[in-house]
Amino acid sequence: MYNVGILIWPNAEVLDFCGPFEVFRNTGDLSENEINVFIVAKTNEIVNCMGLQIKPNYTMEDCPNLDLLIIPGGNSQWAIKQDFILNWVSSQYPKVSHLLTVCTGALIIAKLGLITDGMIATTHQEGIPYLIDFSPNASIDPNARFTDNGKILTSGGISAGIDSSLYMVKKLWGEELANKVAVYMEYDWQIKTPVMKNPLSED
Amino acid sequence: MYNVGILIWPNAEVLDFCGPFEVFRNTGDLSENEINVFIVAKTNEIVNCMGLQIKPNYTMEDCPNLDLLIIPGGNSQWAIKQDFILNWVSSQYPKVSHLLTVCTGALIIAKLGLITDGMIATTHQEGIPYLIDFSPNASIDPNARFTDNGKILTSGGISAGIDSSLYMVKKLWGEELANKVAVYMEYDWQIKTPVMKNPLSED
């Protein structure tokens, strides 16, 4: 079982987490891979995200071990000040195989110092100045659709999480399956290659 | 206040309804338009959509008058046999200004006989044979990203609901705002023009 946990909080951006949710659910449905995609929040109470009311599948306390942690954006100036978010992400990071941010989710891991020297990262167009500020020694690329640093991947704004999730599928299970998912979603998946720390180290 | 109601049911396809939700929420946030986007379901109980657990904003009984009704796809072979869905959509149709289907949501309105002679409609690639069967006198276009018949609009599969929703924003409030929303969502909005019943009758 491959566990994909998507963290949300009040006013997390809807498409930031629903795009990846859709990609990984379809990946499981269209292949033999056993993939469990679920929403994690602080407690099991309903979380209001821009009016969309989500009941989390798991809390930060009871969620299964994650293979992939996805951190969306939205309400990020609030989120980066919340100890419960910073502490939980910090505690998960050493245990997960990959961590993928979407949109201003990158600011949370930047705040934690996880975007370090030599890494390449991106975020939503409006988050770029903050990302530069939080990660002065990293290379911040406002034009990247997504970046791959091996364990940490970052995506541009909102819809970019669909592309980076499809890329994760390609990275984990091959391009044929990723293409199949994109075709099923009728998604015009154009950007299949990340801006990477070292283009020869991955893929 | 412009009311956008999105109907869901168990295993409605996540991106089918979250894509339009994101578009209309951002349209309100990025303009002076007062737009209320909400999820409608049979009752106020949590609806499990492919594992994503949604608490509806309104029930079929208490939802406000709609300007735009959006009907997603997903679990459509079940949905087209549910009287509560067929009856509610049928009762809403005369009252709304526009009805937009995404993916196999088109099968529901086709089953109701709303896709009539001379109309052009589309759906998810896997729904095309059923749509032809249910609407023998309509023109079914498997290659259309979305279609516009004036009051009734239909979209292709899953991600196509983002394009058709952006088109609805363009139709209602102008292309400048629609482009602004697409840019904010960092969405590569390529297909801005529907296949229409009569290219001169709209837009």
C-alpha cells in the first residue's frame, strides 16, 4: 500500500489539494497499484476550505505512515505561523519518501529550513518574494511549473499541482501509467519534466 | 448575488466539481462580483466522493435559488437511475439561467430529455456511447472540449470543467476577468471557445 497524505487547514486552496487527490485516486483505479489517498487535518472536525467543507480522513495523531506527503497552499500567511502545522510537517519529513508542495505550500517547508542551499524551488506567483526571503541560499525559479530535488518537490500555483502529481506518478510507476491517468482526466499534460537540482540525478 | 450550485452524490468525480468550485470562488475573490458557490446534496450528511468526504453547504430542500446549476459526473450509471437526482434536476432546470454539465453529468440531463434535437453536446470519452443512445437527435461531439447551447452547456471529461467554467465567467462577466482567474490559477487555458449550436447566437 502506497500512502499519500494531503494536509489541509482552514482555507487551504481547493484545487491545490483536489488536483493531486484526483491524480492519485485515478492512478490507483487505473492500475494494479494499491494507493491510499487521504486528507489529514489537525482534528477530525470539518475544515472549511474557501466554502468547501471537508471532513478529514485522518487527524495528525492517527494518520498512517506516509510514503508521500502533499502540502497545498492557501491561507499561507496564517499557515506559516501555526506551530501545529510546522511541528507536524517537521515530524513527518524524516519519515516520508517524498514531500510535494503545491502553490504556497512551499512557504511552509521553507519556513522550516527544508529548502536548503543548492535546491531549486518554486511556488505561486504571489509567493515568490516570500520564498526568496525564507530560502536565501536556494535557487527560486518563478517560471518552473514544478521542481524535483529528489526527496522534496515543489509546484507552481494551484493547477500546477496536477502536473507535478502526474510527474510523481511517472517517477514512481512510469510514464505509461502517468499518460493513461492524464488521458482519463482529459488533462492536457504538457510539462512532464521538472526543473531539477541536477538534471542527471533523477528521471 | 450570483448563486452557483454544484450538485454532488456518492462518488461524484472530485475534480469535476472542485475545478468549477475553484474557478467561481476565485472569480468572486478577484472581482467586485458577489458570487456564492456552494455544494448541494440530497441531505446534509457527509458525502463520500472517491474518499474525499464533503459536507454539503445545502440540501436539495433548503438550497437558495440558483443562477447556475453545475452537474458533475462520476458514478453516473448509478446516478442516472436515482429518482431523487432526476427529479431535483428536472425541477431546477426551468428556474436556472444556465445549466453546465461536466464529464458524464451530461448523461443525467440527457436521460431527462433535456439534450434535444439540434443541440450539440459532449461528455467524458467513456460516456459518449451512452450520450448518443440517450440523445439520438442531438449532435454528440466527442472532440469538443465544451459546448454551448445557450442555456445548456456541456463539458468533456474531468479537467474540461475548468475550461468550461472559465468560459462561463467570460460569457457572464467578460474575457478580461476570465483570463485573470486563469492566470491566478496558473492554468493554461487554451480552449476559450465552445462548439456551439449556432456560432452567431452567443458570445
